[in-house]
Amino acid sequence: QPSPTEGEGVGRRLPKMWGFQAEGAAPLVSGVPVPDPHTIATAIKIGNPASWHGAIRARDESGGLIDSVTDDEIRAAHAFLASREGVFVEPASAASIAGLFKKKREGKLERGQTIVCVLTGNGLKDPEFALASGFRVDTLPAESDVLLRALNL
């Protein structure tokens, strides 16, 4: 029986689910709970996730993977998103991009492959991280012409 979305530009197969945990809080990678998790990505600093079995099932059923990324890789992905893409995320959201970069370095990506990274955590959830990262913050008067000049528009 054909899929109800067949021919509508919607994928015909289950995507491979890839998940990335911070190295200091990666129980799904190690297979055992982490009693004292540590990472700059506080939203994923979880040593024994409630959704453990669901995450493993999603990985296995889709032929995906779960891997870890370092805090330095998360920092680099965070800076990339802010400076190159104009996307302000909190560190946990940058973990998916850090994982993508890691898999590219490892030669795990195929040319022409469609990849979707979910970035759900807005940078305002952890503004202290961004400020400590050395990003420049400009304070501007509330005038449209000043804002347009600052944005080179």
C-alpha cells in the first residue's frame, strides 16, 4: 500500500536518527549511567535520562548512531552558528552541529545527503555562556536608521 504522502516531496523511508551527547554526560554512548555528569551544555547534562530506552530504540530502528562530542567541539559549533549562520543557540543545541562536524571529519557523510539538525534551544536560555564566549555585544539607540547601518543594510 502506498504511503499517504507518496509523491508529495516527503521522505519515503525512516531517516537515520543520530544523537550526540556531551562527552562528560554520555550514558547512552557508554551504556551505563553517569553519576556525576559534567559539561558546558547544561540542558543535556543528564547522567541517567528518562528517555534512555526510547533513544536507543530510535537509533536501532533507524540504523542511526549515538556518539559524544567534547565541550570544545560544542563551543566551536556554537561560535560557527552565531558568526556564520546568525543563529543564537544555547550550548546543548550546538551539540547536534558539533556532531555533524565530527562525522564529517570522520568521513561519515555522503555528498548530496540530506541532513536535518534540530536546534531547539534559544541562546537566551543560557546568555551567560554566550557572554563568557567573548562575543561582542553592541548597545544601539532604538532608532531604525542606526540599526540598519549596524546591519549594513
